[in-house]
Amino acid sequence: MASNVHPQNVLDYHGTNTIFSVWNFKQLPAQQLKDAFEKVCALVINLNHSAAIRFPDNGASCVMGIGPMAWQIVGLPHPAPRELNDFKEIAGAKYTAVATRGDLHFHLRALNSSICYDMALEISKILSAVADPVEEVHGFRYWDGRSILGFVDGTENPQGDQRAYFGLIGDQEPAYKGGSYLFVQKYIHDLQAFKALPLEEQEKVFGRYRDSDVEMSDELKPSNSHSALANVGDDLKIIRDNMPFGNMSTNEMGTYFIAYASTFDTVNKMLINMFVGDPPGNYDRLLDFSTAKTGSLFYVPTLEMLDSMSSGDFTLSGAAPLGDTNVDASEVLNNKKTELVVELQSLGIGSLKS
Ligand code: HEM
């Protein structure tokens, strides 16, 4: 990668404490949204610099991703990153990977949760007037990196140099090189049902032994286990930074699935294998205990792009100029609604009433 391109902190490991948050822009004049967007781009750079100076050993960082609708609303240039489209839900015979809107995504990490809290607070000071916080999950490292279901999560992630290869966009998209595609899903687990399974059955769900974290042999691993279906080949990997979360009062125990990838296509292949199954019908047994409540795709710009976005002069060589900043955000939202109606009608599903 060229030395003048620096990714946000997408290649790091899971961390200890995290806050994941998603914000959706309100229907306000585009210029107002664009102003706030520029401020938040500058803030993200500031927060990372500040954390590095003040808490150098804390693994603190803030990574911001931009959703497809936000890309249009704040008038970023066309063509947008090639795969930055609304995530289309994947419906299997039994379970569905739902699609939900996400305009801006923040992934805050630190050893000390006070730092995550402070970063989240600064972000909300800028965004709360112009956007709605639609999701906030506080994730924590559970024992030795286990999901709340009790199995270590992340072992087969790419390591070392492989992380940049699989986690960052390369020469296939020169204008967006060094950035990443980011895909997130909030899963809620039926912990009671999972824990009621004998240990050997739990291990068959993942295709791994729980205590040793060792993978089952191919002869023993069930074809509907998570590791059999999520593994789509040694050349197709992603960086997973999942974190567990748990709330006793609402009985919401879950996993925040978060992946950075050089191409979204790899994530999509994994999702199809899990939800539709391979062969179709042989879906991921993990889904019998896990329900996807959200699903959104983002593009994570490099630090250099963030910097130029913060001053409103992010352009692409050979690309169309910045979008019309006088476009009202409601126009973008209404256009989306029209697109959806056309799509549904073409599928014979009827129409949406506005
Ligand atoms: C319910 C949420 C999920 C949980 C609790 C979970 C947990 C796990 C665990 C415990 C492993 C085995 C250890 C390892 O990390 O290598 C694993 C592997 C893996 N997961 Fe997930 N996962 C979830 C969702 C997903 C999703 C949505 C994807 C992809 C879209 C995915 C992709 C993978 C991949 C690629 C592997 C490595 C497979 C291999 O090469 O053996 N996971 N996951």
C-alpha cells in the first residue's frame, strides 16, 4: 500500500471494552447535516490522536464507517465505493439476515471503559442535534475472548500481514484503496436453550471443542456447524472483531458481529452459507440459538480521506464533483422509498404507503 494512505484502526484485535453505535441522520437541510458530518470527521481524528498521546498503552481508538444513504445525504463524490449499497436481506427457509438502515457507525475500543464513554459522549455532542442514535451496544471481553455462549471467538481470524490483505481495499478500487468495507449485525442469543444442550452438542454447533478451543477433525465436524459453513475458503477471509454483551434486566444476551473486509462479497458469501445453507437447507445450526436483529454495511475511509472530508474537499481524481449540498435530506430518503416501492412492485409484493 502507498505510504501516504493510512487506514483507521481496522486491523487491530478485539480489545477489552467497546462501544458500538449507529446514528441515522434526521430529515434536515443537507447543509446542516454536512456541517455536522465534517465536524465529526475532524473529531474522529482528534479522538485518536488524543488517545494515543494521553493513554498510549490503552489500545484506544475510534473507527467511523459511513453508510450508503449517508454517502448521498452529505454529498460525498460519485462513484461511491463499488460495494457500498444498502445491504439486501438474505432470507433462508427458516432464518433471515435482516437489513437495517445505518448512516454512521462508530467502533470505540479501549482497555479502560472510561475512554470509550468519553469518546461516545463527544460524538453525541455533535450528532444528537442532527441524527438519531438507533443502536448502542457496550461489548466486553469475556474471559479469554469467549462469546457469551462460552466458545472462543476469533481464533481463525487472519494474523499478522494477512490482516491488511483481507481487511483493506487494494488495487481493485484505486480511489478507495486503504479503506475497508464494514458489516455489522446485532445478534441476540437464546442462552437458555443453548446451555440446555449437552456439551458435546454445543461443540457440534461450532465444530470446535469448547475448553481447548481446538477445531474438530473434518470427519467429526458436522456439515451444519458454524465453522463448516462460515469457512468459504482460505483465500476468502475477513477480520472479525465480535464482542459479547449481556443485560440481565432485559434478558438480552448477545454478540455484536463486526467484520472489516477488502470486499463485502466475502462476507455475503458467508452469510448465504449460514442463512440459506450449503447445500440450501443445510443452514448454520448457530442460528437456532442466535437471531440477527440488525444488518448494515458501511465504508470506512482512510485517515487521509477523513481529513479531507472534514474540510469538505474530498474529491476523487476523474470522478464527478461533490454532490449538490443544497439537496434536502428528505429528498434522498424519499428517493429511497420510491426505489423500494419499485423493487417490491417488480417482485409482485405490492407497495408501501407513505
Ligand atoms: C451469532 C453470532 C456469531 C458468533 C457467536 C460467532 C462465533 C464464532 C466462533 C466461536 C467461531 C470459532 C472460532 C473462530 O473465531 O475462529 C467462529 C468462527 C467463524 N465465524 Fe463466527 N460467529 C457469529 C457470526 C458470524 C457471522 C455472521 C459470520 C460471517 C458473516 C461469521 C464468520 C466466521 C468465520 C469466517 C469463522 C472462521 C471459520 C473457520 O475458518 O474455521 N461468524 N465464529
